[in-house]
Amino acid sequence: MKNIARYAWLLLFFVGMSLAFYAYDNLIVIPALDPADPDRGWAWLTSDPDVIE
């Protein structure tokens, strides 16, 4: 029974670390990028036909 609890804590730790990474990525990394970058920037929010194509 102790092994199951240990694995549950490890799983919870890894899930928490992945959530922290994605929160950091969305709050810090992405806004700091070039807004015109179509892959990771905010260009997908535009309605400009040149950026869409």
C-alpha cells in the first residue's frame, strides 16, 4: 500500500510541474515573443488578410 501512495505522490508532482510549466509558458514566454510571429506570437488574433495567408 505504501508503494501505491508513493507513486500517487510522484504522479501528482509531475502533473503539478507540467501545469506550472505551461502556466509559465503562457504567462511569461508567449507574451514576450514577437507579436508578429505567426507560430508563437499573437498574430493569430488578427484579421489582417496578409497575416492570415
